[in-house]
Amino acid sequence: MFLWKMRIWPLAAKVARLSQQSEVKALSGIDIREWSIQEIHRRFNSRQLTCVELVQAYLERIEKYDQQGPKLNSVISVNPRALEEARELDEAFQRSGLTGPLHGIPSLLKDNVDTADMATTAGSKSLAEMIPAADAFIVRKLRQAGAIILAKANLHEFAIWGETVSSILGQTLNPYDLTRSPGGSSGGTGAGIAANFGTVGIGTDTVNSIRSPASANSLVGLRPTVGLVSRTGIVPYSLTQDTAGPITRTVADAAALLDVLAGHDPADPATAESARYLPHSYRDFLNAGGLAGKRIGILHHLFGQENEHREVNRTIHQTLDTMRRLGVELVDIDEKFDANRLVAEISVHLYDFQDHLNGYLRGLAGGRRVSSLQDIVATGLCHPGIEENLQKALSLSTHDPEYRQRLMWRQALQQRLLDIMASAKLNALVYPHQKCLVAAVGQPQVERNGVLAAITGFPAITLPAGFSRPTADAPLGVPIGIEFLVRPWAEPVLINIASALERAMPVRKPPVGLL
């Protein structure tokens, strides 16, 4: 336990030491907020900025706002070699220019993704000293593209729910309203990217977990088709539904990140089919006119009807009006999808959890102190808030007859969505990601609609639609996200639609008070 405290808790001191190791001065005169990949590379190429200076600036923001100031509590650990890696990239740049499409881009990684140089905790004290033998497949791809893994971000422990509370770090706060959660389970990544602690982020999504933080933090969150992005080296929840994907401030950055993440991994058989669908670049589908002529179906039953839904409904309907003006033909779809029922009766995440997690733990190098979900529960080191789900998962298995029945219902749901889209000649479906505003700290997330894409494995993107009315706790209002769902492997359509809407409605704003 002493080692765990030494490694994890003195984060502000660790960031300060990293900053002091740098020979450059702080970027106090430069506002790095909202910088995109393109903007950073422009500054590198014009010799206005170095990787070391950029990393230094992000470290200073983490030190100032994550464990001090508003204390967002989004970062579990920082990469102790971040500045050293930045210096190496600067030296490579002096020799031959940008080393890859993500050269020098500081990235936040959800802490259920393996890194060989940092612990992978999944947010749990039970895994606090677990340093994997190798990087996850997608981490290798990120590093090969020139990215710097700057820090690992908090998550709802084992990605089990949506409030981003863990035994290893506690509750992460929403930078737009410190009384609310940042969504989840990838809420540490979401809060960190919204607060400009890194340029781009990686989340994972089993039910809502990339798109919920995107909606709650005025970000873009893209859940790819299951099989487009490798899951090798990611702590699993449900390999039937799990995927990793981008959490970014812009659609262009999400497309650039997806270019790097997507592709076949021989160790993840689900990715074998992806090679047939990879475009030259997802950035080719960034198009200001991408909404013109599209037919998009509105899933009206995924909107709420009560007083607590008014803010979301008002914002989403304003966005739909903008889409009409941009040439979209909106089609009313009366199909009754009940998100709560889908989670309770069709989703297989809790059935998969024990078997799939045990497989991951058995594959780790020696020296581990837990090798099964049963071992994890026996440590008593998990957050009390996930105890009920852990106990339920221990009683379930992929061998249960109910599991096979759910897989059949899942297949029927996939076919039903395809039939709806084919019959109405739709390019996409649209709905609010969450019917109400993101939950207050201490309250559960409710009425999230992301399960529709998660259960089917279809790709979906959530992007900023606007904000609720401002309050004393939320000076800009609480962010509200709109979600689009398309057919499998149709990520280019998502990027086409989302980039056009983003261009027409540049509603994202950085949180106030984090200057």
C-alpha cells in the first residue's frame, strides 16, 4: 500500500518535478487552449514551438488545475518520460521534419489501456502496481505515429458505470460545472481534454463510455464499428461490445486519430474485416457541405417528455432546425427503442465481464497479485460503488443460456436497425446522447441513449449541440451532445455529417476559470 501511495497520489509534485527538469521557460505568454493537431504542426513547422515547450505547457496546466485550483481530479499518472520523449522528437524534427501524423501530440489515455512504462490500473487499487510487459496495440500505433502519451486518465473503476469514480483516485469533476460528473466511464479523458490537459484523448466504450464524456464536456466522441480498432492490451469489460476510440475537441482531430487507431491486429480477430473498409484517410471526408442531401431519421422515442428534459430537447431541436437549413431531409422514425430495457435485457456486458477480464489477467506477465475477478473482489480494494456489479458479474458467465438468448436478441436488433435505415433510405439516425443533463456528483447517470450503438456494434459519434441555460454553478451552462448512428463501417459518413454540422455550429467553448 505504501508503494501505491508513493506512485499515484503525489501527482502535483510529480508534474512539478517534470516541469523543473525542463530547460525551457513556461509558456505563460501563450494560450495553448483549444489547439488542434493542425495548429500545433503549423507552429512546429514555422519554428514557433517545440515539443518540449508544448509538453511543458500541458504539464503546467495539469499541475495548476487538476490537483489544485478547481481540482478536477482527472489524471491518475503522468508519463515520467514525457519531456525526454519530447526532446527526442525535437531532435528528430531538426533532422527530418515531422516524424508522423501525430508528431509531438500530447495524448491522454484512459487508464484501462496498457502502457509498458506506466501502471495500468483500470481505476482500481487492486491493480495499482500492475505494469504490463508491453504496450497495447493501439498505444504502439500512437507512438509510431509520433504521439506522446502524456498521462493516464481516471475512469469509472473497471469502466463499470458512468460517473467516473474510482478507488484509486476518487471522483472526477466536470470542468463546466464542478457539482456534476464528467460522464463516463471515460470521464477522466473527457474532463482532461475539455480542460486542455492534452491535445487528443483515447477512451473506451462498452455501453456509453466514449460518447457520455463527449456529451458532458462539449467534445467529439467517436465510437467505431466493433472490429475497426484493436482491443489487444485493453482491460476488457465485454469483448462483444468493447471498442476504443477518439475523444477530441474537433471532428478533424477525431478523424486524424482514427486514421492512426484503425486497422487489423492479428491478435484481435474481430479486426480482420476492417481492412476491407479502411479509406486512404478519414480526413478526406471532412466536408463543410457534408449535410446537404442527407436523409437522417429522428428517433423520437429517445427524447424525454418531462420537465427535466426541456433543456436537452430545446438544444437538440435547435440543432435539427440548423440541419434542415443546411439541406438535410429529416425523417420521423416512430420505432420504440427503450434504452433502459436494452441495457437490462439485451446488453451482454455483465455476462462477458468475468470471463473476458480473467482472460486478460491470465495473459499478464508474472508477479501479479490478482489473476481473476474473484481475486480482485477478495482484495477488498475496489470502490464500494461497484461492489454490487462485481458480485453480479461473479454469478454470470458466457456459458449461461440467458447469454446465448441475449446474443440472438442482439442480432435481431442489428437487423432491425438495418431494416429501418434501408426502408426509409437513411444515411444516419439522430437523437440526444442523454435525455437529461449529465448527473450531479453522487447521483447515477440515467437516460443515456448510447446503448443502441453499443449493443449492435454500429458506429456512432457524439458532438457538441450547445449548452443548457447558465447558472451559478455552470457559467456557460451544462454541455449537451447530439448523437448520430450509421451502418457498420460507415465512419466516413459520420465524419462527413459531423464536420459539416461542426462548421455550421461552432458551439464548443472551453470551460471558464481555467485560463
